[in-house]
Amino acid sequence: MSVPGQPFEELISEHGPVVMRVCRAMLGPADADDAWSETFIAALHAYPDLRPASNVRGWLVTIAHNKAIDILRRAARAPRPTADVAQRPNTESTERLDAPVDDDLRTALDRLPPKQRGAVVYRYLADMAYADVAALLDSSEAAARRSAADGIAALRTVLHRPDPKGQRP
Amino acid sequence: MNTPTISVSAHEIAARLAAAVTADEAKLAELRAGLVARAGRDGLIDVSYRTLDSPFGLLLLAASKDGLIRIAFEMERHEDVLARLAADVSPRVLAAPAPLDDAARQLDEYFAGHRRRFDLRVDLRLARGFRRAVLDHLRDIDYGTTQSYAAVAAAAGKPTAVRAAGSACSHNPVPIVVPCHRVVRSDGTIGNYLGGTAAKQTLLAMEAAA
């Protein structure tokens, strides 16, 4: 577990992957790359002043959350035809994203209401405590729990959708 | 009657989502490299470091904005050394080889016997007071020669502080480049060394032969 005051390099190796998951869950691939870089540059600026008792991962995810919001707002303002700011991962990206079956899951995540999506991402992908998730989403802890539960329930329906070609086993 | 469904747990859903948004190592390495380049341009790296293969194993080289601040042998545990640098200098510590390329090249040349003097900026802020005075003097001891701890103590201004001179050598943050290996005991025995007595012997033998 990294603690404030450790070499910043260790933060990148320890938390780089989780910050990337959060960025990718909130944004399309190119924007996710930008958000990841912006997050760590901002963190590097502020790092010497980070309070000793801080939860480093929570701090980084909070920065990533704010960067993602900035990017989504910029995209919303920009008069682009691709109004769906939370684009699906582009399959033409240089990198292969995972199994085709989970494209549905990914699309379903993108379509969740913002608080549900945030709650699922921060609770289940960033492994944050509900108190911290609530702070990020500007809601109560109980509301954050409900959002996460509702979000998971909505995602579950995607996985349970009957196979159009016939019954499932 | 309801259709029986196999319930998927929240954790399984989370695991499948995670798999869909997890970046591979190559992608993360690419982003990290971009980050380090940008941090360097923006002046956000207070301590950069890299490692170098040497006849004494892997050396850690670290530089502040003012110059080479630390060379560490493997037995000092590089991880611990970096943690100390984060505490003593700044936690903005990044693996960034470029600022140390020149030091690495000169050390390579030295180990190959092709270099007798280092032309490098050195940051000795980690040594204070008398220790600093000792290290400043060490840089004047020529390649291939040695001096006694007593002579070093005298040259640094405190002829009776022989033991303190030894302590300054054993805490030298930039060994090899600041040649504490050229300081030996008055009785002719070799004395201790951060990188081990064998390393000190090897360095002295190499310099004597060149």
C-alpha cells in the first residue's frame, strides 16, 4: 500500500492500472488516455502537499473523476455530431479490448444514469468505500449504495437477456 | 411460472467490467513514458533516477535538478535509497533515465579504464558540515592515488577528527564519482566501504593498473 511521501514512481506502478480502469469506464479510449495523463500530472504537482494520512488511491481516483468530468463537459459543449460523449470503445483502436460478449456490458455501463455509473465504477472498479464514493458523487452514503445496487441490477439484466436464437440452458 | 435464471453476482459483473476496461502493460508503459517526458518538460521531476550495470552489480544513479545526488550499490537496497531520497529531497521521484545518461556514460568509461576524472555536476546537499567538507576535499584526490583518513581529516580542517572523516566517507552519497575509495587506513589496510571491501579493492587495483 502506498502512503504519501513515497517516491511518486511507486504511485504510478501501484495505482496506474486502477486509474486507467476508471478513466476507460468513464470515457472513450482516446479521452481515457488523456484523462490518465492529466490525472498523474495534476497529482505530481500536488503530491508534496498531500497530507500524510491521505488514502493515495482515493485521492488519485478523485482527481481522475474530476478530469473525466472536465473532458465530458468539454465534449458536451463541443458541437460534434457524436453527441454520445461516453463513446463505446472504438474497435479500430490500436489496442484490443476484451471479449466481444462484454461489449454489451460496456454499452450498458455507458447507458446507466451518471450516478449509477459513477457508483458502479468507483465502488466496483476502484474498490472505494461507499463514504468516498458518496463524496465523489455528491450524494449520501445510502444513496451511493442504492445507486451502485441499481446500477449492478441494470447490468445484470444485460447478462440475463434471453438469447434471440432460442432459450438459454 | 417464472423462467429460472442463473443469478450473476455483483462481483462477477465487476470482474467482467474490469476485464473490459483494463489496459495492457504495453499501453500503460506507453502512457507512463509520455507522462515522464511531459513531467520533465514541465520541471515537475525533483529526483530522476536510473540503474546502471557495473562490475559491482546494479548501481542506482539519482539526480536532483542541481546534479548527481546519489549513487547506491545493490547492497544498500535501491528501494530504501529511493524512499530516503523522497523523504530528504522531494517525493517527486521518477524513473527518468535521460538526465542521467551523461553520468552513466562517464561511469561506463571509468569502469572500462578510459576515464580518470568525472566531469559531472554533483549535488552534495545530503552531506552537511564537516562531512560535506570531507567530501569536497575527496574530489581533489587524484585517480590512482590514496590518502589516509588522518590526512583527509586534516585537509578538511579538523586534524583530530579522524573517526569523523571515516564516517563522512562511509556516508558518502555519491561514491565512485566522489572517490571515498581512495581513502585508506594509516596502517596500510584498506578500510571499510559502502559497496563492500572487495569493491574498494577492485577499484583501487583498477586505478593502479591503468
